[in-house]
Amino acid sequence: MTRKLALLGSMLCLVVPAGSACAEDLPVRKAGLWEMRLVTSGSPVPEMTMQHCTDETVDKEMNNNVSPMARQICAKQEIKKTATGYVSDSECNVAGVNTTSHAEISGDFNSGYTVKTSSHAQGGVAGAAGRDNTMTLQAKWLGACKPDQKPGDIVMPGGFKMNVRDVDKLKALLPK
């Protein structure tokens, strides 16, 4: 269960730039292969590097498909443009764990961007005292997607591969 939650959290983190705002709020990422390095502290989720093949259509689809899922689990989800990028604040509940988070998003969405998130989780696996953690997602554009990749493909550590267009598979990872 913890592994499924970590995977779901990682997948949702991948789409923070595309999924937590309206399409007109954030720029679409440059088409091609993006390397995404996720570093956390205060969390059991290990450091991981993923690759995501994307194009304009996939980024727009992710916004339309993930936002409804986020609306189901998040009571608050706001994003604002700032002088240096964007700021996002949210309050979500997954499997009885209430999480409040603040994210700062910066970068040009053509060569790279960074998402720095601090969060506090309480209840469920986080325990009554709660747990604070920070996460930094560093995304770097690598070039064209590999010949065996199609837009939407994400390759996780260990070679696990899925396509973000398979939203039903993502929803199946949510605890019932």
C-alpha cells in the first residue's frame, strides 16, 4: 500500500506543472524527453529519477485528466503567477492522510524547471503527530523522445513504464 501511495505521489508530482492549474495558467512544456529528478526529505520516498516523453497535446490532456482527479482529493488547490514563476497551495486527503502543501515553481519549461514543495501530512500512515517533508523536482529537457517512446510515456526507476494517458491505471492505485 505504501509503495502504491509513493508511486501515485510521484506520478502526481510529475504533473504538478501541467495538472494543478488551468491550461492558461502555466506554459506547456517543450515537446520531447524530460528527465525528472525527485529528491525528498522527511519522507520514506527514496530519491528517484524518471523520464517523461511529452508533447503539447499530452500536457494539455494531463491538465484535463488529472485536474478532475485532484479535485476529488483536494479541498483547496490554488496557483498564482509570481515575478519568478508560480506558487501553488493545496489541501488534499488521500487514504485518510490530510496533506497541506506549498510549492514554488520556477524555470522556462523549455530547457528546465524546478518545483520546490514543503508539506505537512497528518493522520493515517503519517500518525497523529504528523510529518513534515520537503520535495524538490528538477526537470531537464534531454532532447527528442527515444524511438521506442510515445508522448505520455513515463519510465520510472527499475524500468517500470506507463503512459499518463492511462488515467484509469493511476486511479486504480488510489486506495479504496
